[in-house]
Amino acid sequence: MSEEYGNDLVTVVDDEGNQHEFEILDAIETDDGRYVALLPVYHNPEDLLNDDGELVILTVKEENGEDLLLPIEDDEEFEEIAQIFEERLADLYEIEELEQ
């Protein structure tokens, strides 16, 4: 099978040097910057069962010709970008909001 049909995976190194693998679900560009919505990839089935299912949303910054994935520091900016991803992914994956 050709790799062009596989998942878009990225490895992120945290502040402590630990590597985490994510699948890129979506990416957007706004006037404020570029952003990605990521879903953790687990190789251990038990880790998958313990996952809370929340997306990881990061901003993409270019430094020395390389893209860096960084947390969104501003709460208002994060909420705005999270809302955009929520709407886009709900349409793409036919996600329905659950009533509480």
C-alpha cells in the first residue's frame, strides 16, 4: 500500500524530552497563524482505553526553516481555534454533539 494513503503522523517532543506520536486530523490557517488538530496515537491498547479522547490543538511556528508545534498561550485565541476545529471536524466525521 502506498504511503500517500496513510495517516499523517507527527512526533512531538515535550519539554522533558519525551516523544509523543500524533495523527494530524486537520490543519487550518487564519490571519493569526497556522494551527493543527492532533489525536494521540497509541501502540498499547490499554493506553487507548485510558485516553479521554480530547484533541490536542497546537500552533505552527517556523524557526530556522523548520515547523515547530507549540501550545497556544492565549486562552481567547485557543477557544476561537478550538471552535473552528470542532465545527470542521464535526462536518468531516459526522460527529453529533451529545446532550448532557
